[in-house]
Amino acid sequence: MTNPIFFGDPELVAAAAPGSVFALTGPEARHAVAVKRLSRGEDVDIVDGAGTRLRGTVRSAEPGLLEVDVRDVAVESGQDCEITLVQALAKGDRDEQAIEAATELGVDAVLPWQSERSIVRWRADKAAKGQAKWRAVVTSAAKQSRRSRIPQVRDVADSKALAAVLAGTDLVLVLHEEADVPLAAAVELALARSVGTGLEAGIRSIAVVVGPEGGISPAELQALRNAGAVAVRLGPHVLRSSSAGPAALVLLNHLLGRWN
């Protein structure tokens, strides 16, 4: 089994070195000691959420303090192609289910989308609260899946701003049940059209756009298409807003060789 992970202060993680003792304090230490019941001699990883991972052994464990003998320090590089999940706000916590699974599957960023047909609305202070809740969800999922990087939670975008927010993304894939092009075919064609082969061909960023329960409106779809997005389908069945994005990520991980 892989080591449990806990998030440490980024500055302290950056300053750690093999042979040193790292002191984990605060809520993460309390969780390690009181909930996970880590004790002296157990292996543990401390990460900063941005790719640095300390591997070590528990030296001492007491309420509010976990001391770790650092064995090694590694900075884990990011993926060659960054994947962003654009997830429409959805009722019944389905949007949170989607970003939780997406984090476990390796998504690099999530972007909350206030689509025309979203029943849930993030207005004023509710947007800040919603974004904070999404950050908590992806942080918890990153810990569960032993990731050293926490996906970025971007600012909420409405349909008028979405195309502009996604400008500069190499490939924008809009999941739509009426699309004729399979997702795999769209990705393979984009790679084939670029200069060279594989990821070095220039596909450095992909965004997957998932609509709410009521689907993406014709006007939204057209606006995204006008901006260069490609409407794609996953298969013969219509997936929920909570499962469509994760399903697309599984396929992208395979097509891009992220799981090889």
C-alpha cells in the first residue's frame, strides 16, 4: 500500500532535506494522529500540493504535532498536457461528485461554469463560498488518491465569458449527446494535424466542457464552436453531469499516455 499523505506548509516543505526532521502541525497533524492514528516507525509522505513530496518515517506522534524523519525529497513534474474540467454547476452535489472523481483521475484544474440551464446559482458571496467548497473537495480527493498536486480551482465563469476564459487552450472538447464525432477521434485528429508526433506536437492543454442536468443550450454550443471548440460524444448512452467528465478523463488518460 502507498503511504498516507498529509499537506504541509509549502515553505517548510520546500526547505526540508533528507536527514532533517519535518514538524507537521495544525489540523493535518491532528488528523494524522487522532484519526489515522499514525505512530512511531510508520512511513508517511508530506506534500505541498504543488508537486513536492517528502518521504519519511514518523519519529513521534502527539496531539497537534507529527515529527517525521525525512528520508528523501522529490519534486514530481506535471503532465505534458494539462487537462481542465469545465464543470457546469449542478444540483444535488453532482458537480462536486464530478470534480472529486476527476481529481482522483488526475485532472489538473477545474473550472466552475454558470451555464444557462444550471439550476444552482453562484451569486456574489455564494460564489466565494462555492469556490471554497470546491477547493475543499479537490484537496480531500487529492489526499485520498495520494497526489502531490492539488488541482487548481479556477474562478466561476458564465456562458458569456467561457469562450474567452478558454482562449489559448489547444483543444476544447464539448461533451454533447448529439455530436457526431467520438472524443477519441477528435483527439487523434488534433494530434495528427500538429507538427511532429505525440505530445511534443503541441497539444499542451485540453479542456473538457460538461453541461448541467438540462444540457448545453444551442446558443452556448454555437458560441463555443465559433471559438474553435469541438463537440464530441463518449458513446451511445447519455451520462449524468456527475459521470460524464470523469468518463472523458479516463479516455483522455489512455489516449495521451498518462497512464502508461
